[in-house]
Amino acid sequence: MSKLLHQCVRQSLEEYFRDLDGEQPHALYDMLIQCVEKPLLQFVMDHTGGNQSKAAEILGLNRNTLRKKLKQHNLQ
């Protein structure tokens, strides 16, 4: 399953670079993390029925870190 996700990310990056048409990307790491993190948090919170302790466990995060990330993405 993770290989499939890896392939999707790689394909999206290839399309992104193709769309840049030779322009240099800027802050790619932060952009990618922001694009992935919010839907990941939303999905896991929905999956756990909003239970932050369960979500933190699934994500492998400290519950306080999860709360901070939820607040950063306006998901609280």
C-alpha cells in the first residue's frame, strides 16, 4: 500500500515540475508537507470520530503535537 502512495506522490511531483516549465520551484518541502498534512489529519480525525488520543496513536504523534497541528490547520 505504501508503494502505491509513494507512486502517487512521485507522479504529482513530476506533474508539478512539468507545469513549472523550467521555472525553479520554491519552498517545495514546506508546500508538500502542507498539502499532505491537512487531509491526513482530517482523515484520521474522521476515522477516530474526533478522538484525539486515538488519532495521535495512529499518527505516531504526541497528543499535544496533534493538537498543535490541528490548530495550525484550523481543524479544532
